[in-house]
Amino acid sequence: MGRHRYYRLLTYPTLFGEFLLIREFGSMKNKKPTGVIKEYFSSVLELENTLNKIYREKIKKGYLT
């Protein structure tokens, strides 16, 4: 406990019919994110499956919704 951290997931459709998932994470003490990961998905189903997996992992690690 005592660590104030965040994990933010952003999704966007692309001009080419794909979907972009941007994952930002870091400490609340810093203004800029510690890390940014960008992933592209060809279908919304693939994106939803990944989002659900990430959500379950982060809840297990103690993140709050």
C-alpha cells in the first residue's frame, strides 16, 4: 500500500478500419506517464478480449475501478 499509481486505457478507431489501444501508466506523483504502449487490433472483438484480460490482471494487482 501507499503507492499511488494509475493505469489508463484509451481506445480509438483508425482511418483504416482497425482499432488502437493506448495504455498509459505511472505514478500520481509525476505529471507525465511512466510508460505508454500502443497496440493495433483488426477487430473490435479482439480489442474487447484484450481489454477484459488487462482489466482482470489490474484488479488482481490492486488497482481500483
